[in-house]
Amino acid sequence: MLFVTEAQNGQTLPLTLGETLNLQLPENATTGYRWAIDQYDAEALELITTTAQYPTEPMGSAGEINFDFQSKQTGLTQIHLKYWRHWEGDASVTQRFTLGIDVQPPKKSG
């Protein structure tokens, strides 16, 4: 599994075909702002799960969201996310996250 954080924003990372990518980003849903997938190639990647984790105390504390993708096809692809209030539309976007992924065939043993 490849673990990715906001520090990799704008980078292109290698991923082996069939490998899972875990993208973890900070968010504070109590402000109304949430990370959302803006675009990705569903032929190259499969979104497996989206999981938000927030502490129970104190109220209003920031948490994180995790997106798990599995690679399905070799080649270059990208994931685009936006941090926004969905009910306010694209004018509310305050951050964007882009990750390039170079999906490579598994290495041959021997």
C-alpha cells in the first residue's frame, strides 16, 4: 500500500498494478468544508473506500479523510480533489489537491 498525504500535492508517484493507494488529508467538517473527488480516471483506478475520522472531543476539532484507490490499468493518470462547501458550488473551493500516478506492471521475479 502506498500512503500519501498533503505533502505530496502536485507530485507524480509510482504505483504497481493492483496496488492500493491510501490518500489521507486533513479536514474539519464542522466548518462545512470537505474534501471531494473532483476527477479521476475510473478505468485506471477504482475508488475502494472513503472514510472520515474525527475525534470525539473537543467539539469542532479537525479530523481527516482517507480515500483508498486500487490501480487497475498501467500508465499515467491523475486524481484531482477540491476542498469546498458543496452547497456553495465551485466558488467556495479553498484548496485543490492533484496527484499524478504512474501505474507500472508488477516486477518480474527471477
